[in-house]
Amino acid sequence: MKHITNGQKDLVHISFEIGLLLKGIHGLMEIVGGAFLIFLSPTRLSHRAHHF
């Protein structure tokens, strides 16, 4: 079995927390994007899509 030093534990812990933070930001962006789509009619959404 491999022994993990304190420095490696810290790196794994920090990496996990960064991943968790990024996942939370992604989820928040999905919620905001979904709420934004509620207020757009299909015609306006199509117009915006062609604009880009």
C-alpha cells in the first residue's frame, strides 16, 4: 500500500475543493440560463441564435 504524505493530502484536498467549486458554478450557470430561456419566446431565441 502506498503512503501519502501530508503535502499530497493537502494537494488532493485543495484539488477536490476546486473541483467542487467549479461544479457549483456550473450548476448556477445552468439555473440562470434556464431561467433566461423561460422569458424568451421561440421567435426571439431563433433571432438571437442567427445573430451569433
